[in-house]
Amino acid sequence: MKLISTILGQQQPLISIEAGDCYSHKSQFVEEKITIKNDGIEEITIHNQITEGILILDAQMYFSKPQTIQTKIVGESIVMSFICSNNLETHVDQLESEPFSIENTHNILYASELKATLRIPALEEINCVTIILSPDFYSKLINEDWALHKKFSKNINQKKTGYLTPKYAPFNSGIQWVIHEIKNCTYEGSMKKMYLEAKIKELLIFQLDSLIEKPQNKEQLGEEERSKLLKAKLILEKNFTNAPSLSELSRLVSLNEFKLKKGFKACFKTTIKSYVTQLRMEYAKDLFKNEASNVGEVAYKCGYKDVSHFSAAFKFFYGFTPASFRKINLGAKIYLLYWDFFDILYLDFLSIDFCFV
């Protein structure tokens, strides 16, 4: 399984990676970062995590003029694709699909020999997360005979390139959170491998749950209405700490309040209020993990004016108070520092030369 990506007109490949066709539980992830900055190409940053049978790519690009990237994967692959940007034009050989991407959407693709062309507009921040799996590893994650997955499995068995579903589906909060956790993984060695593989499986579950949705729910919504609901979801994701009211959101997406409330729940399996709360709680958890903020500061950053309202929402969402979570998190950090300290003492002890008279 070899990935090669080249910017049209340039001889040197932007990416050339070989990850192996067969999964090995003994192989560790190797990290690779590519950063390019110059006049013709404003900025490219690609963060790769590579092991046998698995390749994780987090690509961020910004061009001063339109560019075309040609990508091919030598060998069979399962591609979990997460598009975090608008206006990215994608064409996969042998397939017909919507050419332009919608921000925060995803799909799963099987390819026997992938050949794809990405046309990237000028002055647009492009971000894509792609997880490429060998069929060998993919088969370990999922039952190929699963009824809801039957058509896709058939494509794999027949070596026929195809998407799991015809259209990319919008992210749910689970997908967003797991992508965030994968991007910010701090483990090393065997722990890193265990963690990333677990997150890939978790991400796949969220993808399948989102993509293999009950058809009757989609049929109740027209294409225009679904597009407006997706726009509403994106507005909430960008402004959840200062979320617009229902009437304001209704005006922003040009959809009446009744259809907005009913359609949002039908499309995303949650109410608007619950979704905003979920986004705030996930952000609060992240702040407690990575910052030395107190409960009041976190409440304010999450959009709460009243700390007691924040604490009640946090306890309802996670099952314990933010103060308890902060103590648990701090205790875990102290525990790790404690063992790091004694590891250093032990290594120093081993390095001592003992002389006996």
C-alpha cells in the first residue's frame, strides 16, 4: 500500500509513503511532518502517522493561486475521508460524485488502485483528515458479512472501487471529538499504537452510524432543507460559546423556526439546545485537560454567565461535577509526574559505577 501525491507541474512528489499491505500488531507508528512555505505555494503542512496497514494524514494547505494535486494509492485501500473545508473539488477515477466538497462532511471509499485529482482554489484554507487502511486491518475492525455493510463488502470482494454511500454526510459531534483526539495524541510507542487503533475503530463506528442512516429520515427532508440544516449546524459549531437564539438562527439560514427545530432533530438526532450544550461540555473537558483554568474561568470560556448553571450542566452531561473532574485530572497528572520522577532516579541509579574495596 503506497501513497504518492504530486502537485501538477512539479516533478518531486509532495508525499511518498509506503505503509505495507498487511497489518502487524508489532509495528509502531512513525510520525512524519512535512512543512513547505514559499512564494508559489503559500503554505502546506502535512502531519503523517504511519504503521503497517494504517496511514493517518492531517493535511492543511493554503495556496496563492489554484493548484491541482494528483494522488494515487498503489494496492488496495479503505479510505476514511473527512473534509473540513468548502470548495475542494475532488474527482476519483471510475466514480461519479458531487465535485465540490461541503465543509465538515465525511465518507468511506474502497479502491483497488486509487487515482484521484484534487483541485484546490486560491486563497482558501483547506483542511482534510484522511485515514487509509489496508483491507487486512479493515477486516479486523468490521464483520464483512454485516447486513448493513453488505454492498460495500461486496465491492471489496470484487475489487470494485466505490463509496459506502453516494453522498458525503455531515459530521456528528462524535466524529469531531475523535478527530480532535487523534490530532492531539500525546502517547508514544505501544501506548500510541493502542490509542490510535482504538480511536480509528471508534471513528469508524461513528461514520457507519452516520452514513448508514435510516432512509425514511432522509426522505422526509428535501435537498434544500438539508442544506440549510447543515448550515445551521456549522453556525452553531463556530459560535457555540455565544450561540444565536432560535429566531436568529432561523433568520441566518432562511428556515422557519418550526422546520428548523423539527428538521434539526430528524437530521442530527438531537435538539439544537442539546447540541450546543454538548459542544460546550466537550470544550470544557478539553479546557480542564489542557489548561490550569479554574471552574469559573472554564464556565465563562464556554459561554456561561452563571457558574452554577455550568456546573449543573456539566454534572448532568458527565455524571460528576467540574470540580471533581478537575481534581481527578490533576491527580492523574501528579501520578504521572511521580512515576516520571522515580523513573529518572532509577535510571540514575543504574548509571552509577560501584567500586568495592
